Amino acid sequence: MKKSVKQQQLERRILRMLSPKAKAAAELIFADHELQALQEYANIVSIKRLGFNDHGPVHTRMATINAIRMFKLLNDAGIKMNLEKEGVGTADDSLTGVILAALLHDLGMSIARDGHELISIELARPFIDRVVDAIHEEHEYEIKAAIKSIAIEGIFGHMATYKIHSLEAGLVLIGDGSDMEKGRARISVLLSDKVRVGDIHRTSASAINKVKIIKGKERPIRIEVEMESSVGFFQIEQVFFPKINISPVKPFIELYAGVVGEEMLKYL
Ligand SMILES: [Fe+2]
Ligand SMILES: [Fe+2]
């Protein structure tokens, strides 16, 4: 199984960030040849056939790192995830569901863009089942059901097309949306030479220099988006903000965006 240097670096970073059960799940995902092949194919369809940006192994790992970072900031601030609040599982169980969703959310791009969040669920099911079953005892039915449901909810909600209700799934939605730094959206800019419908998304996304996820001052999470020109605000207002707006994590987020060298605009 060949992986890019970038992918390998991101995987090592993810493993260092995780608690025991989530780490065991990530290790199984990273060792899965069938999954690697499907993610790479999803990227071929996304970039070469459909003219979108990266939706493959590197993107899903970046989205995962973003989600884990926010998870930790919430945890440090004493905010409990839904599984813990509802007496179903631990923070480690929640994180396991979050990373499974974040790692598998774009598999549906191997088929089509429209409704890919639903196709992703179909394609992710065997991997979710395999991993969750492997890291639990057979009789642990309740927690297996909960983690699988969280993983599916995270995938289901990642396009902000359906309302989701857990903080866990809300982290996946924002983690996915936060992967919009310059180099990330540039792949398709390089590949397409003609003006196409939707180009404003690409131009706008390539104006984003940096997305920082750090500890907030008034709320646990602060997201700072730094752009090189004001065209980047389109990406924030049309793509990123609507995702935060529908996410159950919204009350815990400060959102700032601005052009380098100018004062940042406060959205939340
Ligand atoms: Fe997606
Ligand atoms: Fe995605």
C-alpha cells in the first residue's frame, strides 16, 4: 500500500493526538488497503472527473486533525460530548465516533458529488462495522451501537444539508469545512484552464492562507481564518459560516476572519 509522505505525516500526527480506543480505531483504518484504494479513487473522481478539490486520504486526515483539535479544546473547557452527557459512553468513545466519521465522510465522492454524504454512509458501513467490532468485546452491544451511530451521523451531516444533533457530529462538519487553506484548494485550479460555473468557490478558496484552530478567549474554540485578499470572504460567508451555523458546536466557537495586515472581522 503506497501512501504519500504527506499522508503518512498526517497519520502519525493523528495517532499522537488520540486516546486509546480512538487510536486503536485509527490504526485499523490506516492499515486498511481496501479503504486506501477507495479513498484514492474518490480523489481521482473528485479532481480529474468532476473538477473539485481534494476529497481523498489527505483531505480526510486534515479534517480529522481539525475535529480532534476542537474536541480537545471542548474537553479542556469541561464541555461534555453527547455520549457522556446522555450516560452512554466516555469521551474516548465519542472521539472514536468522531474520527471514524471524519476519516470516512467523503467516500461517496467515488460515485458522485450530489448526495455524496448519503453514498458515503453506504460505502463506509462495512469499514465502520469492521473497526468498531474489532475494538470491542462481542457483548458490548450498547456502546458499539452508539459509536456506529455517531460515525454515521457525522458523515450524514458533513455537508450541512441535514440537521444533526450531537456535538460529535458537529465537530466533523466544522473539521471538514476548516480544511480550506490555499494549497488545499489549488489542485483543481491548476487542473482546469477554462472558466467554469462555480469558479468563484475555487478563486475564493485559494485566497485562504491559513485556518487556525486555537483556544478562545470568551468561548472554548477560536477559529481564525487568514486570507490574502477579500475574495476569501466569499468562502467564509457562502461555505464555511453556514456549516458552523448549523453545527451543534456553534455556541462554543469564536470565528474571526480577515485579510493579512488588516483588522479581523468578528463573525461569532
Ligand atoms: Fe463531502
Ligand atoms: Fe470533506
